[in-house]
Amino acid sequence: MSLSQPITKNTSLRTRPWMATVLIVAGICGILFGLGSSIITGVANISFSTVWNSIFHYDSSNEHHVIIQSLRMPRALAGALVGAAFAVAGAIMQGVTRNPIADTGLMGINAGAGFVLVLVFAFAPRLPFESIVLFSFIGAGLGVGLVYGLAYFSKNGLTPLRLALAGAVVSSILSGISQAISLLFQINYDLAFWSAGGISTAEWFQVSVMMPWIVGGIIVAMILSRSITILSLGEEIAAGLGQKTRLVKGLAAVVVMVLAGASVSTVGGVGFVGLVVPHIVRFLVGVDYRWIIPCSAVMGGVLVVFADIGAKMIAMPYETPLGAIIAVIGVPFFLYLARKERREW
């Protein structure tokens, strides 16, 4: 059986390309609508006509034009990008590890990236954002390495629940050390921003730096999507089909670290996007990652953009942490999955 043929009959039956197409089209429309809604939503009351004029007839002396161009547009675009990145990273992790509760927040990746960022804020506060993103990649790799190392040496091996517990332990330890460093070097504000998560401070230069990493990571993920589908059936099956499983896992890990690192460096530790979105997408479109990854990217963008609108509106004129809003959805979903997996064991 060649890799160009359908994986199995059952797998092809469980794939719904028509639903995936509908989901992608609806998701793109949702993102466009969400971007427009995000731009006109906020403390300053701005009409759609003002937004239109600010784009095609920009006037630097107009306060609303400045707010739209300098604050709201990069914020909305950053939300769509990081939502897509977190969702795709979660989908890849769930497919490669066959762990249904894998997520960058739960697996310690966000905490690792945040820990290294705190070190950067403390010891190199004037480091340019381009370098901060690279350090965030290193931190993401540190987090996932610690989690898998801790779970690997556990008595009964790498079960999904043990990975989640290892992620919780590593996240707690790294967060505690980060808080201690922030108190010692008086960088509490930066740590508070990262812990809560939010895109209120996103600027165009940040978007321009992280966009190539995120877009490139998603493109590579789509190239790997068929191999991830085969690997999700089991490592023995994948090896039997001639797949170089270690190579696929290594490339997938790099993509996850890039997507998570670029996102955390901009918005902080926003969790559960990569947990919730891939499960919903998989339920709707089936098990083929050639559809799961692009659908997750689109729906992740929709989730974060609309969650950020809620962050601006719930306690206006104050900001509600974006991470808290998504956690309201994510925590019950995680508890449901954990309970379901425990019954199946």
C-alpha cells in the first residue's frame, strides 16, 4: 500500500470533505466579520464608515483613524493569527501523540516559553522583539522536553493523563520560578500580562515579526498533514506503511514549538484553544488531518477574535483577560475529556 492511496477504508468513510469545505468557508466569513466587529468595538465609539475612511483615506490628524490603524487593526489581526497557531499546534500534538488532551497550555509549552521570556525581561530588557520570539521558541522546546521527560520516567509510561499531570507540574514549577524572578527584578507587570494573556498591546511590528513564523508553520503543518494522519493510526501501522516516524515526529515538534513560541511572545499564556478547537473540528470533518489542520486554523482564529471582542466588552472600559474568557470554555471541556478518557482506560 502506497502513501498516495487512501489510508484505510474506515478512515476514508470517517472523513467528510464537504463538511470541511463548508467549515472553512464559514470560518473565513466568521473571521472577516469578527475582524470588522473587533475594529469598531471598544471604548471609543467608531462607525464602519470611519473604519472604511481610515483604510482608504487615512488622516493622521483624525484621532479615530489613528486608533483604528495603530491599535485596533493590529490587535484584531494578531488575534486571528495566534488563534490559528494555537489551534494547529494542538491538532498536531493530538495527532502525533494520540493524546486527546494535548494542548500547548496543558503540556507546559506555554509555561516554558513564558519562563524564558521572564529571563529575557529580567536580564536583557532591551532585546528586540525579533530576538524575543527566538527565545520563546527555545522556551517552548524546554517546556515540552521537561514534560515528556517527567512522564517518560513515570512507572506506567506515557499515558494521556500522566502527560497532563506532568504538564501541570512543569507549568506550576516554571510559573513559580517566573514569579520569583519577576519579584526580584521588579517586572511584575510583564509577568501579569503573560499570565493572564491578552492582545491589547499588539502592534504592527509584532504582527509583522510573528506572521511569517505562524504562516510558515501552518504551511509546513499542512505539508505534514497526511503523515500525521497515518501516524495518528499508531506508530506500528505508520512504520509498516514505510513512514519515517521519527522524522515526522521531529518536524511536527519543531512546528509546534514555532507556532506556540511565536504566539506566546505576543499574547502570553493563552490556553485551551488547541484543546477545544481540534476536537470540535475532528467531530465535524473526520480523522483526516489534511482537513483537520486548515479547519482548525480557521476556527481557532474565529474563537480568539470573538473572545477578544468579549474581553473588550464584558467590563468596559476595563479589559478582561483573554485567557480567562477562553478558560471558561476550555476548563469544562478538559474535565469532560479527562473523565471520558478515564472511563475508557
